Amino acid sequence: MDLEQYRLLCGWSQNQMARQAGVDASTVGKALKGQSISITTADKLATAISKKLGRSVPWQSIEGLNVKV
């Protein structure tokens, strides 16, 4: 699943996803567009998704994330 699919599965707007992950809404927008994000941001997004879904979703399993290492 890609980030947009996870966002929809969680029932979040982009702003809600940003709040849940503790990142800026523009950063979520970048991630959704496939632009480069940090590992820290990817981890925060995955952690928020994991908490919402009640299961582990590592950032490495989110398709299409462009993570700069």
C-alpha cells in the first residue's frame, strides 16, 4: 500500500495525518507526491499509521515513499 491508501484507510485528511505524525502538513503533501522526505519523517508517519491501525507498519513497507538516507 502507498501512503495515500494508508491515509484513506485511517480516515485522515492530509492535515489530520500531519497532526497524528507530528509533522508539518506541507511535509505530508510532499510525501504523498513522492518527493523526498527524511527517515525521521518516514518513521513518524509509519508510527502514526501503526498506532491507528493497531499493527506494525514499518516505513520501508509503505510503497512509493522517497526517503533520503
